[in-house]
Amino acid sequence: MSRVSELPSAAGSPRRSDGEATHAAILKAAMQLASVEGLGSLTIGRLARELGISKSGVFAHFRSKQRLQQETIAAAEAIFTHEVVEPALAAPEGRARVEALCASYLSYVERGVFPGGCFFAQLLAEFDGPSGGIHDQVVIGQRGWMGLVKELIATAQHRGELDADIEADQLAFELYAHLELANYLSTLYRDTSLLDRGRRAVASTLTAASPRGMRASEEPSA
Amino acid sequence: MSRVSELPSAAGSPRRSDGEATHAAILKAAMQLASVEGLGSLTIGRLARELGISKSGVFAHFRSKQRLQQETIAAAEAIFTHEVVEPALAAPEGRARVEALCASYLSYVERGVFPGGCFFAQLLAEFDGPSGGIHDQVVIGQRGWMGLVKELIATAQHRGELDADIEADQLAFELYAHLELANYLSTLYRDTSLLDRGRRAVASTLTAASPRGMRASEEPSA
DNA sequence: TTAAAAATCGCACGGTCGTGCTAATATGTC
DNA sequence: GACATATTAGCACGACCGTGCGATTTTTAA
């Protein structure tokens, strides 16, 4: 579970403890840098400079730049899962869990888990062009996120807590859109209060998706 | 009106016709490249290679890379205004104009006016960090767009075509969010049918924002 | 304690970047 | 047609990029 950075390397290499620490330190710096300036401006020389080690010292840990990028994404995924997905799954199944996921995402942006806002929103915009292997990795991650949102919505619908006549895909799109733009604007303007627009948008979208007959009172607890 | 690329150069230089043509060709290629791979990977050498002219030939037209970036953004703004804003302003004032703006934006993405989707969505994500002068230019452009959406909404509210109790800023945020995500996803998956999610999201948001008493029938013409 | 191997460094390579400088060439004006 | 000058090419520079290689240092297991 906690062994994240094990892409297919595995076998004949007993890692040394100091090496593992450096490896982790590099990935941490890489995630911060990439979340602010994008994976594209993630540079081996720059990481080395910032960490006070040599370029070769950094390079030796990933034997190509692509590998460094992949591991950075994987490490960020682990953090995202821990900071956003797991807290939401702790909420009771159904509509509450949908709300928890949205709240959890906005809080993750607000707390500055990554200094440049949501790590994956950055990726989404950066690799919309077919830029090789990274593009596919981004698509897979995106699909997973969208799938999760949709799944939680569908469950809420089965429980009668959201209008079952609304396509889950469509509702997922709308919630996702609010989360993303809240992230972008709050990052661009460096103003976390903009996240409240996202919160209100999520709330009003969910209100509009309440099952028929449960309307008229706009909010359950306002 | 059509003289776009006149940043403060103006005075003592009567441009020659061939030079002006090259200048325009460079900007065209620059916009295409930047919309697909971002302003960051806009490179003088690469532009030269693609256009079959020398690096110095490109460089001479903008006397710094920053200037090239600024002019590229300015040129893209002109196209955006022509392709999105002006058609919307041709629609009758009020709610219709709000709908026209959203439709016009999504159509602009769909038609592939820029090969990498919306030029400014790319910028929004790329310069969320404080990366110098370009950042400010992006903020200004963003503010202008958001202001336009908000203004059209406010007008529709004054005319009683949208619920005046909803904050115009909030409604603008929600519509904008749908447009942006539709752009991102359709670009990422290279599937323009994803834009229909945006269209439906816009429609349902506007329906939910209809003035009180005009509800119950979900769509005016469905 | 010693030996194997992992971690790190220093150095070098070819490539591309942005940017100057000078020289050749094309255009538009008188 | 000639002259001024805008345009473009050619070349060089220093900086940084990713990547390889050998030497050195540090950890760890026998």
C-alpha cells in the first residue's frame, strides 16, 4: 500500500536506505515544482540544484527523464488518493459521499497540498496534445477520477438520494467542472476564497439534482 | 480595429510588405503551436524550422522571446473576439445573448479554430504560477472574459429573463466552468461529442436560473 | 573486517535554447 | 535608376538540457 514508486524495476537491486531517502526527496521536490510550473519545466539540473546534489546523482535514480516524470505522477497519485479519495470514502455511502468528495477536493486545493493547486489539473491542460507516453498516463488517471465521481453519483441515485432520471455521466461532468474551475481561478488569483464559488456551485447543482418531490425547500440545512 | 499586432512599436519604421507577410505567418504558426503545446514550448528555432526561414529571420521580427509571446497572445485575442465574442453580440440582448455566447464558445472549440482547443484555456493553466509579465497579461484577459459573461448575465437579469436573486458572479462561474471543462475533455480525448456535455450543462444551469414562476416546464422549446 | 555493490560525483558529449553582430539582399521612394 | 533602409541569412556566444562513463565514497551483508 505504501510502496508507491515501484514501477517495473523490482528484482535484483537491494536498495540502500540513504538512496531510498534521496529518491523520496527528489520526488517530493519534483511534485512541488511540477504542480507550480508543469511537468514540462521539470528539469534534472534544476532539481539537483535545489536539492544540493549533483545532476548525475539525480539522474542515477531514474535512468531517463521520462521515468522521472512517470514516477512523479505516480507519487502525486498516491498523495491525491490519500488526501482526497480516502477521506471521501470515509463518509457514509450515497449523496453524502458525493458531497464529501467535492468538499474533500476543494479542501485539498485550499490547504495547498501541492503549492500550485491541483497537480492533475495542471497535467490535464499540459498534455492535451498527444505528447507520447505521458499523455496516456494522464488519460488513464483522468478516466479513473471521472469514473469515481460517476460511481458515487450512481450509488446515490440507487439509494434515491439523487434524481435517477439524470444521467450520472452528465452530473459528474457538471460537478467536475466546478471543482476544476475553482482550482484554476483560486490558483491564478492566489485567492482561496474563490473556492467558495465552487462550493456553492456544487451545492446548487446537487440541489437541482435532488429527487422529485424533495424540492421546494432549497437547502436541507441552511 | 484590424491592426492588432501594434504593441508600442509605432513610430519610425515603415514596414515593408514582405516583412509584414512574414510577421503574420510567424504569428499564425506560433498560435497553432502554442494552442497545442503551450506558450512554453513556443521556440524561435522551431518556428524557423517549420516556416523554412532562419532563426535570425524569425528573431528579427520580435526582438525578444517575451515580445513574441505577447504578440502571439494579442493575435489570439483578436481571433477569439472575432470568433466568439462578436457572433454572440449579434444575438438579441438578454438571456438569448448569454446562450449565444456559450454556444459560440463551444462551437469555436468544435470547429478547431485553434488546433489545440481553446487558446486561453491553455494559458490559464500554464501561467497560474507568477511567471513574470505573461502572467499579468493572462490575468487581464481572464478578467475581461469573466467580466463579459457576468455583464451579459446581469443584463438578462434586469430584463427579467434570469432570476435576479442569483449572484451574477456565481452564475458566470458556473457557466464558465462548463465551457472550460468541455474544452479540456474534448481536447484531451480528441472527441468533439464531449462538447455536448457542456451544452447540456449550460442549458440545465440556465434552466435552474430561470426566474421564479417560469419553471415547471423544463425547457421553452425542447 | 572485508568485500561487493549501491550511491554519488565530476566531467564530457551533442543538442537546443535565446540573443547579439555583420553581411547580403530585397523593396519602396525620389 | 539610385539610394536609404527593412528584411533576412550566417555565424558565434554562453547557458542549460538529457545522458553516458569512470572514479570515489558509503552502506550493508558475509
